[in-house]
Amino acid sequence: MQGLNGSVGEAEARLLVADDDPRLTTSLCSILKGNGFQVEAELDGAAVCQRIQTGCYDLILLDIFMPGMGGLEIMSWLRKADFDIPVVVISGSSVFDIVRQALRGGAYDYIRKPYDVDGLIATVRKALSKHKKDRAHAAMQLYFRAGEEFYRRAVDNLPDIVFTLDREGRFHFLNNRVEDLLGYRRDELIGQPWHHLFEEADATRASVAFKRSSTSLDEPIVERFRLQSKGRQTADREFEVVVLPFQADSLQVPAKPVVASAPAHIFALARDITERGKFERSMEFHATHDSLTGLPNRTLAMDRLVLAITQAGRNRQKLAILFLDLNRFKAVNDTFGHAVGDQLLRGVTLRLAGCLREGDTLSRFGGDEFTILLPVVRTREDVRAVADKLVHSLKEPFHIEREEICFSLGASIGIALYPEDASSAEELTRRADVAMYKVKHRGEEGYQFFS
């Protein structure tokens, strides 16, 4: 049963868009990603069902009419398969019977094409919020209503750690998942203060979340925290914690642990998202870094340049952007193959990085082109000193030992300064590129300032 599995926080929510119109699907995915959601898409009903069985989604945006299984059939399949995933229907049809069937079938809301973007995003957020609240309330109702034996068996089989705190912040109840995930027996924790499990760095945020829940009766509090496994000095697992209060009283943490005897005051579910967190961080890294060299890619480099320009303008400082192109790299790549070329680029990266200060940004702009951001420079001589180091670092021959190859590269570097040469990131980079091509056309190694 997935009824109490719940979903992640809004910023990390994973959505599935199901629509047979590729242009609308592409547009909708772009809008949702731009608002901070993770989005995947399918164009036919059978593929939607298959993806749901192999993935984990927090909300489905579903078209009524699709090839194969239609939207209503998919919603019926979701109910029979016991998938508790909120559905928002998007369709060009406004026939009352269709709308009624969709809502009776469990859809959270019905949006007609063409949709208003702001209204769509607001509906998605409300659906996600309501699902979190329903999930937490369902677990809390189980806590209240079930008999002791059934209650323990049911709650112990949930995938989450379920715990309650009394008014003084001590553990009042924990299910057996705490032993599976963190290694503690629950009798070791009953009566202990909540911060016994929480990483010290997260303790302040956790305290705020628990106190907020005491006055936020309508909405659950959802936060990410690191919890400590038994016997470890630092937390090694990441959890999403959903907190609901029983009543609006202040929460006090005792100076020392005592046996919990007061009624439960705070109810919480903690889901282990360690692997998901690693995956998200990996995806974020690969979206902003070059896969071969590990350097920031063009997107991240431009973001850092924009930020550096803002800071330099505020502090009335100068900065420099250097556009570097390798000489003779194409000949090496064509002669010895891409495997040797890749090794060479990694070697170039190490040498260039060794010439820079902490705080400078070396990025791979593409192919054999690199950019270097010097966020704070005083004079042109400062920039010349760095450019000389970069050129000199590439004159030393490179050795590819496995291939028994040895060759030298050179570099052509163009330099543009802020604010003298340009005031925007795009124009500054373009002018550094222009200066680089002037060096390249002369057929020599070295550097030149934009003029």
C-alpha cells in the first residue's frame, strides 16, 4: 500500500506529465522546470502506467484523451493498483460529464486548455500541499484510532520512521523502523530529547520546525534533516521529516532526558531520502559541470560571471574574463583519436587550475575552449601575470604514457576587463573571444587584451 508514502517537499517534487501533444508537453515541462519542479513526460497511456510502476512520482498532470489508455482509464488503474498519487487533469474538453467523471475518479482538479500558467502552478502547489497534509493526517488518525496490537503492526510496517514528542520535546513513541534505518531500539530513545537523533548542525532548524508546528495547525511542516545512526559521530543518512502538532502549545526541550509520561504533543514521519538526495546532487552537478574534466560548464561559468559583475559593480572593483583556446589540439585529436584527446584535456585542466587562485573560476566552455574568471583584479599587470602563467604551463610537453606519445600544445588567450570593456556577462565574454581570435589569426601563442 502506498497510501502513507507521501511526497517530497515542493522544491524537489517529481511530476509526470502525460499528454499526446508533443509541443504542449515540451512547453508544460519547461514551465514546470522553471518553477523548480523535477519533470518527466510520456505521450501515451500504456507508457504512463509503465513509468509509474518503475518510478516514484508526487503528482501526475494527465490529459483525458490519449492513445491507448485514456486519462480516465489511467485513473481507474491507479486506484486498482493502490497508487496514492494526486492527479491534476488538463484537457481541451469542457464536457460536463467528462469533468464530473474525472473529479469523481479522484482528480484533485480539472484545468482546461489553453491554461493560465500562474493558475496551473498554483493548482500544482495546492495539490502537492494537500497530499502531504492528507498523508500526515492519515498516519495520525491511525495513531489515534487503531487498537494497540493492530496499531503497532500497521505503523511498524510503514516505510517511514514514525515518532511523537511530548510537550518537553522528548520521544513519546517510535515505530520499529528507527531500528532498521538508524540502529536504535525504540526503548533506547523513549524519554530522550529529540536532538539525540539530529545532527548538531541541523538542531536549530529542527527546533524552529517543531515550534512552528505548534502554531501551524492547518499545514504540515516539511523539512530535510540529517539523522545520526547509532554509534556514529556524524549523521550519515538524510531524511525528509513531516511534522504535525496535536495542539498549539509551546515546545520546550528539557535540560536532561527523563522518562516520557506526558501525552504526545508533536507527531512526525521521517522518510529516508539518502539515495534520492545523492541522485539529486549528482544530477545537479552534471547539469552544471563538464563530464570529462569536472570543471564548471558554460552555464555555471556564465552564472558566476553575472554574480561577479554584480559584486564588482557594488564594490567598485575590476574583474577579468580570459577566453583560452588550445593550439594544435585538433591535430592531436584527429591523429591519435578521442581517447588520447580526452586524456590531454584532463592534463590541460590540471595545469591551468594550478595557475589560479582560490576564488578564480576555470571552466570548459566547449571543445578545446576554456574560460578563466578572475573576480577581483587591481591592474592589467595582475592579469598579465596570470596569463603568462597559463601560456607557460602549456609549453611543457604532455606525456601520454600508455600510448607512448609526447607532444606540446600552446594557447591563444583573449582578455576582457570589467568595467572598461563591457558591463554585461555576454558582451564581456564575446569581447574576450574576439581578442582571442586576434591572437589565433596571427598564428602565434600568447594573449591579447580586447581593444
